[in-house]
Amino acid sequence: MTKAESEDLREAKKKIRLLEQENEVLRRAAAYLSQANLRLGQSPK
């Protein structure tokens, strides 16, 4: 593997890690908003 290929692989892995973190944040936000929406739809007791 050349130095350029090694650098490209390192950058790709860094981008993948960042995208996975962003995906997790979005997944948690969607779950939170879904739960909040369900609570708003319930009638008060």
C-alpha cells in the first residue's frame, strides 16, 4: 500500500466514524421526538 493510499484509508475511516456518530445522534433525536409526540397525543389524566 502506498503512502497516499494509506492516507486516503485513514481519512475514509475518520469520515466513517464521524458519520456513525452523527447517525447515532439523529437516531436518538428521532426516538426522543417520537416519544414526545406520543405524550402530546395522550389525553390528560
